[in-house]
Amino acid sequence: MIVQQILKLKSDDGVVTVRPDATIASAVEVLSSRRIGAVVVSTDGKQVAGMLSERDIVRELGRRGPGCLSDRVDAIMTANVISCACSDRAVEVLQTMTDGRFRHMPVMEADQMVGLISIGDVVKARLSELSMQKDALEGMIKGF
């Protein structure tokens, strides 16, 4: 399975973004209200300036306390974002996420973001793929 297929399986709610100059408190509100674990930091919804995850926020809260909530998102976001392409294989993306210890990855075409996938999306797709393979093998063994 490739990333493009995973994107097609997802509901098309679009990618949730926050601006780099937004406060961390406003980003927390977005994460909470949308019930998501990360947002893309972008000024236009297409160019990726960074990623901000719950983990980033908790780490900063633990280090500095609630005073950090008035800081700008770009002060704590992950700026070195690893992305994938629509043509990348799911198993490779899963390995990249596992090795890098992150759970969200922007999907890029050229320099434009076209989607966002989570490790949950990739695992779900991979399980579906394995289930289909299992059914096909059982059918071959049973002579269907």
C-alpha cells in the first residue's frame, strides 16, 4: 500500500494548521477541540514551517511551567520536519516514524503539503492489507 491510498481512506477534513505566531495556548485549544495529537505549523496551509505535538507542549510545560503558554508556537515547534510523498510505501513510512519516534508526517508533492498521516493511519492500512493477504492465502489453501 502507498501513502496516496492511505490518504484516500481518511476522511477529508483537511489538515489542521496553526500559524507560527499563534500562542501555544491557542494551539492547545485547537488540539483539544479537534481531539488530535499534532498540528502542522504553516502560514498558508501548504508550506510546512514545522510541527507542534502534544509531546512538544508537555515537554515545555515540564521545563518552564504554564508561563510558556503565552509563547509563540514557533518557539517550541519541531522545525526539522520529515515528510513523505504520495508514492512512498506504507511500510517505509511506518519504519521512518518508528525510527524517528514521531507519530505524524506531512505528505508533500513538490513543496506543497497535500495531506497529513498519522502512525495510526499507517498501522490501520497495514492491518487491512495483511488481512486481505491472509484471506487470499486461506482461499488458495482451501481451494476457493
